[in-house]
Amino acid sequence: MKKLQTLGLASLSVAAVMAATPAMAQSKTFTISWWGFNGDQLQEIIVDPFQEMCDCEVVFETGNNADRLNRLQLRNGEGVDVIYLTDRFSQLGIELGMFQPIDREQVPNIDQIYDIAQSPQGEYGPAYTIGRVGIVYNPDSVAEPITSWNDLWREDLASSISLPGITTTAGPMVVLKAGERGGVDAYDDPDAAFAQVQELVPNVVTNYNTGSEMINLFSTGEISTSIAQDFTLAQIQAAVPSVVWADLEEGSIATLNTINIPVGAAEPELAHQFLDFVLSTEIQQQLAERGIDAPVNTGVELTEEEASIWTYGDEMIAGLQRVDYVPMNAVLDEWINRWNEIFGM
């Protein structure tokens, strides 16, 4: 998904607000800001049951991370009761003072989720799902298995890799891994990190900005290898069944989707109730079984087939690397410019 870096008063898309249809007029309105994907399934699993439980009317504001956070900033943290964001954007919201701390006594189910998800950004919202950024490749086209992030620089992968664009969730992680290959911290020594990115160029066919672009590149045989988020794996394998997720010795990188309560939420009590509801074993089980989100509730039990597409289980969770988005957000504009100079964008 393509994301904007800055949160100024840049052009904003018009808010798409869709009202769920209640059986009768309710006294309260509860507003959710989220992406709008899987609308019918989320209506069935989350919206309808919560609407009945809270005796409120649920309405939505939809759009990508940057647009929705921009809208919230322009309204001084008002207009929605809960907001779904990836962890890079929720960190931006925290830095802007747009979210209120969570009262964890009102969210008892938070104690049932993985430790990494309970307070990923301090006292603010929990993660309701965890994903991974890693490497996918087609062993039919790659001579030796990929077992390390450093393998992306192998000579046998010349003109066969697609990288995520620098403004996507996974894009900046390429720079972090390039720094590690060069033996430096990319924040402290960006020159050395981007020298490693430059060395990667002969292996790169193109950058992609959406999962569908990357999947099409696999389908046409233009690439054999890519950096990807795990939610795309099932779609990639549907197109090219031989593609696998690489088992990397350094581990994959965690991505967390969070839910926060804005400072101007009109219904903070309902917001806490909603958080507890979404983190419950029952809802998390349904979301995972229906192929919507990986579960964070440790009480969810999945079959091997159901779990195969998800970041799931204590062992996998323990092996994930975390990204500190505070320094990343501070340098990302500079990184975008450097990246574009290398790739000619």
C-alpha cells in the first residue's frame, strides 16, 4: 500500500463515511476510522454484533493511513472514536499528541494477547494483529535457497528482484537491512547504508507500490524474488504455487496494526469496550479463520492449514525483529530523496 510521509495540510481525499443500517434508531453514534477492506466480512463479524451489544449506530471513515491521520489532525483529534493504523502511522499520531492513553482496566482482554501486542508503543493502543516483512522467492527459478537478508545481493539474483517502494510499509526496511550488511546503523551512517542500496541495483527489476503489482511480476516470470508482507503470501501462491516464504536466519520483521482512541473521541467508554471486543478470543478466532487478520489473542487455536498464512504462535512471534519508528519517522523524508536518486524516480 502506498503511503505518504508528511502530515502537513497537503491534498486530502474526501472522507468516505458509510452508515451501517441499524434495526432501530440508537441514541449514540460510534465512529470507526479504518481502511475499508473486507467490508462485508467485517460488517458480519465485528460491526453487527458490536452494534447490537452497545445499542449504538456504527459509522465509518475509510481511506489509507496518511489520509485518515491527516483528517484527524485537521480536526484536532476529533471526529472518530477509534482509529486503525499501521504502527509507523500510529507512532506519528502519538508524536502529534492525537491519541489518549488506554485505560487497560477497561480492556481486560488485553491480558490475553501476545506481549509484543499489548503495549507496542507505550501507554497507547494495542495491536489487534501482527504481520511480517520478509523475503518470498520461487525455488524453481533460484538456484540456492534464500536464508539471509544478505542473499538479496547474491550475483545469481541479478535482474530478478522486486523491491517495495520506499513509501510503502516495507520499503524503509530495505535501508535498515542495507545498513546491517554494511556493518552500520542506517540512522547513524546513511551514506554507508545507501551505498549498499546502490550495490543492490543490478539485482532489481523494479520497485512495486502495491501487492498486486508484485504478484503480477511473479506471474509473468519477470522476478523470482521479492520483499513482501505476509498478508500477500496466499495471493502470491495462488498465482505461482511454487513461491515460498524464506526462513531467514536473522528473522522476519514485525509489522503491527494498532487501534487507538483519539483525544477528541466522543465516546471513549464505547471505544474501550470496542477494543476489548475486538481482542476477544471469539472475534480473533473468526477473523483468523476467515482469512482477514492474524490473531494476537493467545487463546485462538488454528489448524496447520489456517495458520500457514499468518504470523502465529509463540515461536514465530518470538523470532520477529522490531522497528523503532521514532528515528525512522525523523529521517524518512531524507531517505525517500536518496532512494529516488538511486532508482531514478
